[in-house]
Amino acid sequence: MKYFPVGKLDYRLLEKLFALNPLNDPRVIIGPQIGEDAAVIDFGKKFLVAKTDPITFTTHHIGWYAVNINANDIATTGATPKWFLATVLLPEGKTTAKLATEIFLDIIKATQTLNITLCGGHTEVSYKIDRPIIIGHMLGEVEKNKLVIKNHARPGDDLLLTKGIAIEGTSIIAREKASEITKIFGRQFVKRAQKFIDKPGLSIVQDALLANKVAHIHAMHDPTEGGLATGVLELTMASGTGAVIDMEKIPCYKETEQICTLYNIHPLGLIASGALLIVLDPKDTKKVVSVLTNHGIPCALIGKISKKSEGLKILKKGRLLKMPVFKTDEITKILSGM
């Protein structure tokens, strides 16, 4: 019997599973499909956007992660995240009042920062789990004329990336492998890398809402598990396109480069929350880059959307190569067995 590796299910299996679930409700504008970040439901004057995502790679500030990761996916549709529910599963034999309180304070702080209401959920101490797990559920809303759907991406569009790649992966590895990394790069290096969740930060809500406010955005996607390479793959699958990415134009922080070199992992396949992919008409690129930059959000033109028949390519040292594929996130090479 073949078992799947840790991480996302193979997209080919997911497509078969989705086909078993016909959408009979005409109010469901976007249902389950490869590459889409959230469901969209017609609620009259506006669209309701719904998302659920678990936090499994880290336990540090897990409540904060749960809010931000789910809010990001709402924002990629152009919607404003509004309401959050959380299912909090706590480990048998390890759960204390202190642990439960820390998680709830994390959730409350994150929701207040983003002006989101924590409006429900479920908590329990669960049998046979060894660490806290949170499954977040986020709801948001968007004006109908501002909804961003990935299938609107088209060949010739520019592809932008905010901040840089592997922000989340860098922070997690720096925290989980702090003692090892400190011996090589020093304590200040580790502290900087650990704080990547705050600066440059994991939230892309402001990035997405600002871009969608000043231009007609064709598609947005936040690359998460599987890194930038998987994020671009998901975006092009959802839009039925291809892409060409310029490796030299992809922003990558020095700490990320050094940690990836140390552990012999590829930054393009490392969990990448904190960055936002934006697809738009080239005539709007300068305006969006300027607005984001003026708000302290770095933004770079990293490539172009192409025809589906051209596939996914990466330009590296003047050579056009196939985009690398990562069946599992590169972080699993480091954290498996911990």
C-alpha cells in the first residue's frame, strides 16, 4: 500500500475527490478547486468569503498563526477578513491552564490587531495528540465588483511578489533549531530570523487590500506550504496558464539564504507565508509597486504569466529551465521526527 508523505494531498487525487461533490447551490460562486484559497458565496449585496486552515508545522504562538494564515487567504480574494472561529485541540497529559490561556491570548491579540471578531469555536483535550493543533475558520466580505478570482489571470500579465520568499520557514527553523544555528551564526542572527513572523511579518492582508484598492487585480495568491514554487503552480492551475519566473529578481533575505544553505534545502520550496503573489496588467504594475512601497511593503516584479502550453519555467543565469517541483515542503527535511 502506498502512503502519502507529510503535507498537502496530491492535486490529482484532490481533483478526483472534488469531482465527487457536485455544487448544486447557485449561490456558491467559488467552491473547492485546486489553487483557490477560499470559498465565495453570494450574500446579496456582497460576497461572503470563507476559509479554513490548520496550523501544524509549529506550536510557537500557534493562536497568532491560526488567525493570520486564515486572514491571508481571505485577503487574496480582495475581501476583508471579519469573523474568526477556532477549533483548539489540546494534548492529553500536557495541557495546563497556562497553555490554554497562552493560546487564547494569542488568538485575541491577533484578531484585535486585524480588527477581526473572534465569534466562536470549540476547545477540547484530545486523545493521542502530542501537541496543540488549531483549525481556524475565517469569514470575510467583499464588494462584488472587487472580488479577485484566480482564473482572471491571463498570458502577458505581470507577476509581482511582496516582501520576500520563505519568511515563515525561516522563522520556524530559527526557532526549532536555535541552538544549532546560534553556534554557527550567533545569537543576534537567530533572534532576527525568529522575529521574521513580526518583521517583515506573516500578514499579507494590507498588501492585498492596498493593491486591490488602487488597481484592477487579475489574481492574488499567498504561497504557503511548498513555498513559492508550489504557490506559482497552484496559481497557474487555478487560472489555466503558465508562468516564467526570473530567479535573480526573486527577493530572498540573507538570513533565509544562509539557513537554507546550512540545511541544504531550497528556498523556493520552503513554507512562504508572508509573501503575496499579485497578477495584473503591466500598465498597472508601477502604480501598485509604488503604493505598496510607500506603505513600507517591498514589492518586486518577478515574472510573467504565459500560456498553459508553455508550462512553468524559471530563468536562471540566462537559461530557461523547468520550475522545480516540491512534493513536500522543504521544512519537513528538518522537522521530521522532532
